Amino acid sequence: MTAPVIDNINWADFLTGGWKHLDFEYFREGVEICRLIAGEPELALLKYAPGAAVPKHLHQGLETILVLEGSQSDEFGTYGAGSLVANPQGTIHSVSSEEGCVVLIQWTRPVKIL
């Protein structure tokens, strides 16, 4: 069972920057995380610094991403603010953000770095 981590979110203005007051912590080099719901599935915000990247990885479950700010790229394209990206189980890719970005991400199972 998953449990909310953050309970003071104003979801009504979340898409227009209502998340900016939330606290982020280290996730990996150049990427910070704010966990909204911990566990499996997990819901979080990821904040990429300009030039940050996540190495090639395998999705062991469904991952869904909504780009809130900036843009994110992988081998399949570049996704700007407002883009919704689904990476089904079995998908392999790497992710980068030239300009930096913030994404709302939900995954059913953690990825496996290759």
C-alpha cells in the first residue's frame, strides 16, 4: 500500500506552478526529486538541472511523465512543457534535458540502470 508523502499540495494550481514551494532532495547527479506518493506505484516530481541526464535504463513497469516546465529528450524525441509520455514495461532509453526541466512522473516499478 502506498502512502502520501506530501499532503499540503493545492492540486487546483499544480499545473501552473503550485509545486514550486515543495522541497526537493538529491536523486542522482543533476536530478532532484520530490516524492508525492512513495512506494509502488510512486508519484514524484523530478527536477533536471540544465545538461542533466539519466543513463540507459529498462522500465520494469509502466512509467508516465508529464513535462511541467522546460523539455526532456530521449532516443525517440524531445518533449516540451505539456507533453505526456508513456514508457511501457520493457522500454529501454536514456533521458537528458539540455535546458533543464521539471516533470511529474509516475512509475509502477523502479527502473533498472543498464
